[in-house]
Amino acid sequence: MKKGNKIVAIVLGGGRGTRLYPLTMDRSKPAVPFAGKYRLVDIPISNCINSDMKQIYVLTQFNSASLHNHISSTYQFDQFSGGFVEILAAEQTYASESWYQGTADAVRKNLKHFSDQNPDYYVILSGDQLYRMDFREMLDCHIKTGAELTIAAKPISRAEATGLGIIGADENGMIKSFYEKPAPDMDISEYKVPAKLMKEQLGKDVDKSNEYLASMGIYIFTAKTMEQALNNDKTDFGKEIIPEIIKTRPVATYLFDGFWEDIGTIKAFYETNLNLASEKPAFNFYDEEMPIYTHRRHLPATKANFCNISCSLTSEGSIITNAYIVNSIIGVRTFIESGASLDGVYCMGASHYETEEEKAENAKRGIPNIGIGKATIIKKAIIDQNARIGSNCRIGIDNIDRPEGDYEMYSVHDGIIVINKNAIIPDGTVM
């Protein structure tokens, strides 16, 4: 990356986050806890910081209080760096009284804020993906090709292509066509990645596992190009803005072959999290060169007494007693009482510790403590923050009918039980 280039990064926080409901019931999608101690928004922000791009805006419009608290308490740059992470929630102005209508509309409505920084380039990022990328390398590719827009692309198989936007590029990496989510039986052979491009950018041969290029939803725009491309009423980058730019301007692709996962659904969220606890996870959080940053909590180390814990992650500040835990993630400040058993569970933990006085008062009213009670057994579940699960509960264990849907204290999506934030599950509950 040439010294002197000024880059503004824009993280798209998404809309209502309906695919991640009920985790988005009381918070915006970027604020959803992830991997025990992080929030989803920490991923794109950390990639920006590690790429020396420290002027970052996060766009959101629903339930932004939790996100604001996390960002304001986590990302504080010194006054000499000029860095910042700023949330831009949807707002009513004299020019517009509407909410964000799509990704492009969200960016358009905030151009006045971005242009104050007088950037040379914009980096557009999603707020619900897990990956590690040095955007400086992508920017170098953008400048070298003379492109006005560069799209990060991951080589994928034909089977994976159905759910993604597919890029048609020439052997020099210039994009000639784009197709959003082709049907499984559609002939897309014209979109196959050229062997020369694959060899030059990734040093690999093309085979059936990587013969198409999927857009990762990561874009670098030359500033003037983006501002001109948004001078209309089109609302979405992938469906409207980008196909139009490809017709009239030079657009390049930057091939990326590392781990990348869209975690916008309950199923993807659950599976991606649990994979992190496996012996050899697909994504490596243990990288000191490009760390993932989050809020510094100054909590004590987790205490585990007489426990059997395997293939699991335990976050700081937790107390676990005489428990069996396998293939699970234990979030910060999690209390697990004697005899509990967890298999395939992501427990997000708590935002605070209860005092002894609070526990005594709740006990009088028959309310369990925050955490997981004695002899409770849980399988294939997500336990949101500050949930109170009583003793002798059986969750996801018994062979009973579990209709998909949202209920008072929990939901079931793709066979995964999600216990709501602040839910109270009484002693002996079976679900």
C-alpha cells in the first residue's frame, strides 16, 4: 500500500438481523457475542486495524445501544494516530426521513460523513463474516490493475455456488460479468476461473473444488467512483450497483484462499462457533501477528473444580464446578454448578456478577442464579447472555418433538435450541 493513500473503512451492520433472531432481539447483528469473548463486529474492525486502516465507520439502524457500548469502551485510539471507530445509526434528516433501504442506500445516506475525511479509497465490509485478511494486499491489487472497484473473491465448487454471487473474470483478473445465486441446474460454465489467474494470484491449479469465484462481499472503491455510482436511488450493492459498474468501468477481482465463513444464520453461527473449540479449528484465533481485538475486561482466570472438559473453550472470569463439558464454548463470567453436563453448547455467559444479596433475594422468589444449575443436562443449544437455567433441567436431551419457531423464553431453529437473553428457565424444565 502506497504511503499517503487515505482509506476509509465502512462496516455494514445489516438490517434487523432476522436470520440470527433471537440473538438479535435486543442487540444489532454486529454486537452478537462470538467465540466466547468477542463480538461479531470485532472481526472486520480487527482486520482493518491489522491492515493499518484506522478510520472506521460502522453502519447500523436497529438496537444499536449494545454495539455503541462495546465499541466506545473497546476501540480508543491515541490522539496522534487520527484513528477512530464510529457508529452511524440511521437518522432522519431534512434530506431523508427513511430508514436504510439496503447496503448501498446505507452508504449513500452517510456520504456526507465519509467525504469529510477526504479519502482516496473506500473499503466496504460485512459485519457478519469470519476471516483474516490484510486489506493492504487487496488495495495493492486494486491500484496495480487500474480498477475503480475491486471485489474480493473466494474460489469455490459448483455445489457452493448456488447460494453466492458468482464472478466471471478474464485471465488478468478483470471482471466481465456477475451473477447472483445461480440455480443448481443452471449452466454457469462461462464463469469458470481462468487457470492463469488462479496460478498467478494463488499459485494453484484449478480443479472441481475451486473452479468458480464467489464474491465475499468485500469491496474496495476508488472514492470518486463510489460517490458517482451512488448518485441514484439504487439500494443494494450486490444486486444493483456492482452489476451496473461492471458494464461501464474497470472492475478487478482479488483472490483470497484463506478461511472465510458467512455467519448470518443460527445454524452457521452455531457450527462456526463450535468448530473453534475443535482440536484443529478451521479458523485460527491464536495468531499474534494479526490478532482479533475485543474489550479488555480485567477478569480473573477461569476456575474449574473437579471437571471433565474436552474440545472446549472456556473464557475468563468463569467458575465451573464438577461438570462434564465437551464440544462447547463457555463465555465470560459463566457459572456452572455441580453435576451439570454440556455437549455441543455455546454458553455466552454474563455481563455482570450477581452479588450474594441478589442471589438470596432471587432464591426467595424461586428464580435461579445466572448460569447453569446443578445436575442440568444440555445438548445442541445456544445459551444467550444472563440466562438463568435452574437445577435438574433437561434441554435438547430427550426424544421429544421440538417444532421450529420462537417461544417466550427460547427458540428452535434448524434443530438448535436458543435460550433467550435474560431468560428464566425454572428447575426441572424439559425442552
